[in-house]
Amino acid sequence: MEESQKTALKLKRLQEMAIAGKRVLVRVDFNVPLKNGAVSDDSRLRAALPTIKHLIDSGSKIILMSHLGRPKGKPEPKYSLLPVVKVLERLLGIPVAFSAECVGPKAEKAVAALKGGQVLLLENLRFDPGEEGNEPSFAKALAKLGEVFVEDAFGAIHRAHASTVGVPKILPSCVGFLVQKELEFLDRVIGNPARPFVAIIGGAKVSDKLAVLNKLLDRVDTLLIGGGMAYTFLAAQGMTIGKSLLEKDRVAEAQAVIDKSYSKKVTCLLPADHLAAQEINVGSEIQETQGMAVPEGLIGVDIGPHTIEIFTEEIEKAKTIFWNGPMGVFEIPAFAQGSRAIAVAMAKATKAGAVTIVGGGDSLAVLAQEGLAEKMSHCSTGGGASLELLEGKVLPGLSAISS
Ligand code: 3PG
Ligand code: MG
């Protein structure tokens, strides 16, 4: 059994640090969705509250830093973190200062003005090319703002950027409460899951998921595959898939996953039927397929009712369930039936005592739509990060803290 990253890396935890009155630089993942200039989902902000509140209560001077979106190393107003300030103020119940520059004299002045228990948010780190380039000079300029570094950006912990690996090399560092909680839940899946352990993997691209599928086969009892990526698997099985998504250059690797499932005695289930449409559009006419094949000219857009039944049965039997990636084109409500059914079945499983973990922005969006997020044992704030953790990769943001 692989040792968990937390134990293996002996991470220092926030509760072990002397922080009273100190300038504490916190990397958070405030990469939140924005709609018309306002935060449309504050889950990631709420997830960071335990750490921020602990720092407020300890009388630290709190400097929050994050990225938002993928600006290419220069300021882009639509990716400003400014809209976050208002929401954070409401969640914390205290004013939050903002620095429009994340390093340099202006940022230093804003930091100098902080009293114990006060909070400052820095502008988007990715407005500076030094962040993603992990430039030592940029890391140094950030580190200058604090005396202690707290890594609480679980969603960005798989990125080797200045704020995630550069700063902890300079300042005394630890992991915050969100990272601790994420590792605790994901460690259960990696280390010693209650069985049967079922993983449900969906999403559009099989190429994104092959590595984690291979790794999961060493750990799970049952693997359920849905979403656009399922069609490459069905093609590998010689099935007609109509105009459904196909990654031709991945067919052999998909077949290798199926072969490995046999040798590992893992039950690997592909969709047994589908909802199919002529086009991926709101209002497209939907057909239920008869069986695994998708008729010529049609696109598979969701798992079908028979598949929902089979997948639900597997979820009901499970003691640990991990889900990443929607079962269909969930953005269109008519094609979200499969994903909704998985969410509902998992909510029931939690109630029945199973450990249920969901990761990835799209799966979380389905839960949010259904109001079911609270019904899971754990919703991971990191899609890519949780998958890389499951793949067994050593995450740069964690090894930087432990060294
Ligand atoms: C995420 O949203 O997955 C994290 O914030 C990381 O963002 P990135 O994929 O742009 O590095
Ligand atoms: Mg992402």
C-alpha cells in the first residue's frame, strides 16, 4: 500500500506555527467563476475560511494571494481579483483591503498598514510573468511581504509556480486547514479505502484521464466510465459510435485499460445505452439507444436509463465512492440526466454510511445545480490536483512545504 503524501512528506501544519502578530502570507485558490463581473460561485472562498478565521483569531496580519483564470503574465481587467473582496468581506464580516499590485512598494505599503487580525488581498498573481515562470526574483518579492507562509490553495498545489514552490523555499512554511482536509479525504482513497471502492470517471477527453484510470485500477474494485471519453473505449471494443467523440490515437490505450481491468479483476463498466442526438444543442431531439451502439449520424450525449440503473446499483453496494467528470454534456439540462442520477445515488450512499468524494469543476457544478454538495462526505476544491494525487504523483506544492 502506498504511503500517503501527508505522512510521507511530514508536512508542517498551521496549528503548529507561531503566528501571533506575524505577517502571514497565505496562498489561497480564489480562482472562482465570474459572471458579469461578480463571483458566481463562492465555494472556493468558503473553503478557505477556516484558515483565514484562525489567522484572524490569532491576531496575525493576513496577506492573501491567488491566481484567477489564465491571463498570460500581464494585467487583464476581466481577471482582476477585486470582485472577490466584497464577497470575502461578507463571509468574514470584516473589511478586506486590496492591493492592485501583488509585489513592490505599493503592496509593501498596504502590508505595512495592516494591524493584527486584518486582511489584505493581493491582485492576481498571474498578472506577473514571474508567477507561472516560477522566477526567483518574483518569489523573493512575494516572500518579502510575509514572515510565515501558509499553503492553502489545494486546487493549485499541482502547479510549480512562484507562489506555490518559490515562496515556501524562502519562508517558514506550513499547510492550512483546507489542504489538510483535502489530503485527509483523498488519503483515504489512496491508502486504505473501505470496500467495495467504486470510481466513476467521466468528462470529455480520454487523454486527460488515461493516467489516472491506470492508477485507479490498482486500487478500485469497480470502475464506471461515462461521459464523452466512454466512446473511445466503446470504439476500442469494436462498437459503432456514430458521430460521438472519439480520440482515435487513444483507442489502443483505452483497450489497454480494459485489458488491465481483466488482469486486476476489477469490474470495468462502460455505458450499456445512451441518450443520443443529432446535434449538441438545447432543444435537440433525444433518442434512447437500444444497447451499447450509437446509430450512424447520431452523437452520444449522456448515459442512458439502463446504464443509470446499473451504475446506481454499483454505487449502492459501495463503501467508498470517488467521482470525477460528468456523464454527459451536462451544460444542457436534457443531457445532464446521467450526471444528476450519479449525484443523487451518491447522496443516498453518504446517508447509508459510505465515504463519498467528488472532485473536478464540472462534477461540482452538477452538485451545485442539484443542491447536493452538502450531501457528500467531501467535495474537493481541486480537479486537476485531486486527480494528480490519485495518480500517485508527488505534488510540487506539497514537496516544497516539506523540504
Ligand atoms: C483550478 O481551477 O483547477 C485551479 O485553480 C488551477 O488553475 P489552473 O488549471 O489554471 O492552474
Ligand atoms: Mg483547472
